[in-house]
Amino acid sequence: MKIKTPFQFTIFTSISCAIFMNLCVFLIFEKLYGYDIMLSVYLLVFLAVTVFVGVLIYLLLESFINQKIRLLYRMVQSYKMTKIDHNIDMREDILSLTEVDILKWVKTNRAELSKLKEEEKFRREFIGNLAHELKTPIFSIQGYILTLLEGGLDDDNVNRKFLNRTLKGVERMNRIISDLDMITKFESEKIDMDFKENNLVEIGNEIIESLELKAQEKKVKIEFSKSYDSPIKVMCDKSKIGQVFQNLIMNAVNYSEPESKVVIRFINLDKNILIEVEDDGIGIEEKHLNRLFERFYRVDKSRARNEGGTGLGLAIVKHIIEAHGHKIQVRSTLSKGSTFYFTLSKV
């Protein structure tokens, strides 16, 4: 017989012990009285010993096994973060059930441990990137101030130039902190969204006009793919979508070569409007595409810092579009350019 449950084990052990004790009693009686003892007396003794020893062994084993299994099961349940206090049924194959629970717990916690390791890696990278981003303007400001203290204040041309550079360094730190604050609010869902009916053509025109001078300095032209005479109405937060346009267009301008174009395109879909911001710039290698929307991730670090970027623009864009219930994606070919595209719900 294959023993599977604590109940079966306890019964089998109790009977075995009772038989053994009866054998011992028989041998003692045989030694003392020989075979002269009456059969009825022996049967009475046999029955008494069997009952007493069997019940005693059963109760002791049940108590011991139940206590140990209950302790093990409670430990498993506590690690599973539940408040369930299971009553142990000795007739069930509780050891197998506990083994299954333990294996499930190990599997779950292995996944959780792996997730925690990834989060810790991301946290270290984030802190390292943030320290690096803030260190650059702080060191610059420190250098400008030292120059002024060492005699630069006496020269009007020098002190004005270095004070302007100091101001730019402070403004850069303010932009980084402001962008981080916005991302934190998005991630904690504490940012206010003002969803209204808005005209995408109007938003696009406003952003193009505001960036026109910067684009001209780079000799880059910003334009619509065609003339949009009729309004294109979507439900969105106007200021947030305006920031999306600004971040995507400036990103395209910064990574475009002189005499190139940045094109904004609207495509009418079934229930949505597809928005594309396309450039014919340097393009992006495929290995970078999955990480473009991470905080502080840059393909060309030196170029981005020279342009005054915080490294948070695309991360903010991602959060804004996701707050509208949509996704932003990118396709790119090296030396041919990139296209960032997303959808918004039509009114």
C-alpha cells in the first residue's frame, strides 16, 4: 500500500506499534507463565494493549505531524502575503499540496525578484544620469563664478558674458527639474488634464510659428505635408499636445542637416487622426529605437547637450500621449530620417 496522506501514515504506524507491543507482551507472558495462561486473559490483555497503544500513538503522531505541517503551511501562506489560516485535514495529501504551494511561491518570487533587480538597475541608471545632467551646468556655473571672483568683475565685457553663461546654466537646471516634475506627476497620475475639442491645424501652426526662428538658424524648414484648409478636430489637452508638437519638431530640427525639412502630416483614420512628424535627417539605428522614450536616453549625447536638451523631451511626449489613451511610435532609417507618429481620438 502506498502511503500518501498523514492520516494513512498515522494509522499504519499506530497499528504497527500496537502489534509490536502485543508481541512484546506475549513474550513476557510466555516467559513468566509459559502456556498455562488462559486464552481469554491473553485476548483481554491483547485488546487492551492494542487499544491503548494504538490510540496513544495515533494521538501523538497526529499532534506532531499536524503541528509541523500547520507551521510549514502558515509559513508558505505568510510569504504569499495572505491572511488565510487553513485547517489541516489529515485525510488529504497535504504534503503534496504544500509542495505545490511552495513551488508556486518560489516561481512567483523568482519573477518578483527579477523585476526588483530590473527596477534597481533602472533606479541606478536614472540617478547616475540625473547626477550627470545636473553636474554639467553646476560645474559650468562654478567655473564662471570663479572667473568673476578672480578679477572678471572688473571687466564689463567679461562679467556680462560670464553672467549670461551662468544664467543659461541655471535655466538649464530649471528645465531639467521642471521636466522631471512633470514626468513624476504623470507617473503618479497627479497631473491635471484639460480635455476639450481642439483643432490640430491651429495647434500645429502656433508651434511652427514659435519655432520658426530656431529652425531658420539651423537652415531647416518646418511645414505641413499639404494645405489643411478645414479644421481637424480632436479631443485633447491643447497645451499638452502643443508640447508634444514642440518636443517632436525641435528634436527633428536638432537632428536634421542644413537645407532639410521637417514635415507634419495628418491622416484621417476611422475613429482617430494619425499625426506624423517626419524629418530627412541622420536617422536612428534600430538598436536605439526601443529605448528612445526612456528618461535621459540619448542616441548622440554630445549633440543633444550642445542643443540644450534635457534628455527628457521624448519621455514627456510618451507620457502625454499615453495620458490621452494612445501610443507613440517611431520608424527610422539611417541617413534617410525618422518619423514619430501617434493617434488622437476624433471628435
